[in-house]
Amino acid sequence: MYSLDGRVALVTGAGAGIGRRIATRFAQEGCDVALLDIDAAGAEETAAEVRALGRRALALAADVGDPDAAGAAVAQARATLGPVDIVSNNAAIVRVGPVIELAVEDWREVFRINADGVFHICKAVIPEMIARRSGRIINTASWFGKIAKPNYSAYSASKFAVIGLTQALAGELAPHGVTVNAVCPGTIVGTRMRSDADARSVEQGLPTAKEREALIPLGRVGVPDDIARVVAFLASDEASYMTGQSINVTGGLWMH
Ligand SMILES: NC(=O)c1ccc[n+]([C@@H]2O[C@H](COP(=O)([O-])OP(=O)(O)OC[C@H]3O[C@@H](n4cnc5c(N)ncnc54)[C@H](O)[C@@H]3O)[C@@H](O)[C@H]2O)c1
């Protein structure tokens, strides 16, 4: 365990799945945590879990894709918990289908949340991080941000964008003592995004994540804690010489 004692973290998409585990992991490491999610009830549930771990929590119902809402949520987090030391940009959605059938609205919505959302939250937290000469930003991309698959054009392209933004921002903020990295999860079960994907596979007569487990070199699908552990490391002083990296957490499924 890395001590993040006394730090303030903000997690987007914290109302469920991987984001919830990142938030509770931060709390276990000693952080107070702001939980931002478009699903207010989910964010409140995570807040209760953080408080049960003895840390302060603030649930924020907001859409990361709305720049004003994202800015207001960050301001509220700062006003309630103090300056934000750590940001986990984790909220995302998926829209699936061949490009020829994908509606332009779906393409835009995926980018609005997955890529623009990271941009808006970063814009809101960066000035104070620069002023304090410290900060950690960890973006959740995907292995689909490195290798795109058919039917996932918008999702994959948005995750490539997250990796590009991570690299550009890392260079911009390095002189100011702020690091920016990404995690690239592989097949992570126990989340809504994964159960939706499995439901689509079943509909199409394709194997579920669990049934494809043998293809993963480490022999098992991932769970949210596999990602949360790496995010906590990247948020810690142990990772102080890392920036601009996009770390695969895939059980070896993807190695580039
Ligand atoms: N589960 C996987 O196998 C997997 C694989 C690779 C990458 N990822 C990435 O991990 C992250 C978390 O995924 P998950 O599997 O936990 O998904 P999930 O669907 O379980 O959770 C996503 C959370 O984001 C929230 N959210 C959606 N739109 C939002 C918006 N506009 N504003 C604020 N919050 C919003 C949802 O309400 C939800 O609580 C995502 O970035 C996803 O792309 C997941």
C-alpha cells in the first residue's frame, strides 16, 4: 500500500464499476474523495463506502461532457474538501456498431464524454495544480486505445484521443511538477460496461469475457481492483519519475 494520507482525490465515473473501486482504494490509502458521476444515486452509494472507510466524501452529480458542470463540480470539490491533489478521469460510455450504421449522434456522444470530458476536468484542475507545483492526473483509457477493433470505432478512437491528450498534457505540465499518465484496462468484469458487452456477445452467439479467459496470458479476466491498484500507484510518490505513460493492465492480453 502506498500512503496517500491527507490528499484529496477526485474520481469521475465513481458511481459504479472501476471508478467506484478507484475511489474506495484512494480512501483506503488515506484520501478524502470527491465522487463525480452522472448517476447521482451511484455517486452517493460510493460516498457512503468512502465514509465507512473513515474518510471524507463528496458526491457530485455532473456530466463530465458539459464544461460548465465539470468546472462547477471541481470548484465544489475544492470548496468542500480542499485543493484537489489527484484526479482519476475514468467516466466513459460505449456505443457499438459498424461505422456504416453508427449514427453521427452516437459518434459525437462517445467523444463528448470519453475525450472531451477528460479535457474539461483537466482544464478545471490544472491551474491550481500548476500554482501548487504538484498534482497527479490519471486517465482511464483502454487497450482499445492502442488497438482498435471492428464495431468499436467511436469508443476506440475516443480512447486513442485520451492517450494523445495524456501525452500532450504530460509534456505541458512536467515543468510544473504535475504528472499525467493513463491506465489501459483489458477485460475487466464486475462492471456495467462489461455486462452490457457480454449481453451483446450472447445475443450474437459469441463467447462472453469469462469464456474467452483462456486467451489472456495470465489466465484470468480482470477485476476493478486490478486497475485501482495501478491508479493508486500512479497517484503516489512512488511514481514520481513517470509521466506521459499509458500502462496496460490486461493480464498480458495486449503488450504494446
Ligand atoms: N470494463 C472493462 O472491461 C473496461 C475495459 C477497458 C477500459 N475500461 C474503461 O474503464 C472505465 C470504467 O469503466 P467501467 O467498466 O467501470 O464502466 P461502468 O459503465 O460500470 O462505469 C462507468 C461510470 O461512468 C459514469 N458515467 C457515464 N457517463 C458519464 C458522464 N457523462 N458524466 C459522468 N459520469 C458518467 C456511469 O454512470 C458509470 O457510473 C471507462 O473509462 C472504460 O472505458 C473498462
